[in-house]
Amino acid sequence: MSSSKGNVLLHMDVKGATKDSVEHIQAKVPAVKFVSIDETDGLQSLQFEYGKDKDPREDLFKYAIKNKWTILKMNPHTTNLEDIFRNLTMEDNTDA
């Protein structure tokens, strides 16, 4: 999901990403904010956040190639009104 600020949450599955290369990505691609990394069986699941006004996927792709990552998935997600309504109604149900 994306943040309440209306930003885009980008989920990437890659192979070959080192912790250092992931931590330094913000210096090379300032449009993104690193959110999380999860590693399972040699596959790194990364999450980044960025504003709707700038699409950094091409810069992330170039960074991945330079650092010898294999990109298996790159999936952006933005929140729409239906998502916001669903989240609000689910919160109301848990309070009851």
C-alpha cells in the first residue's frame, strides 16, 4: 500500500543486492525513500516510497544494473479512493 500522503510504494524483488548497495541507493536516486528489505532464499524484497510527481523507476533500473542486481519484479502501488475507504471502514470495524 502507499502512504497516507499519496506517495507511491514501489515493491522490487531482486537477486544480488547487498546491504551496502541498498543502503546507498538514496544517495544515487534521491527521489526515493528506502522503506524496507526482506531476504528469503537469496531473494531480496525491497520497498521504496516516492512522490507521484516523479517516477524514479528508470533510475532504479540503472542503479540495479550498475550494482549487478537481477530485477525479478518492480511493482508500483498508489492508493486510490477505494483503498482509502476500505482502510477507513476496516479501522472503524476494529474499534467496535
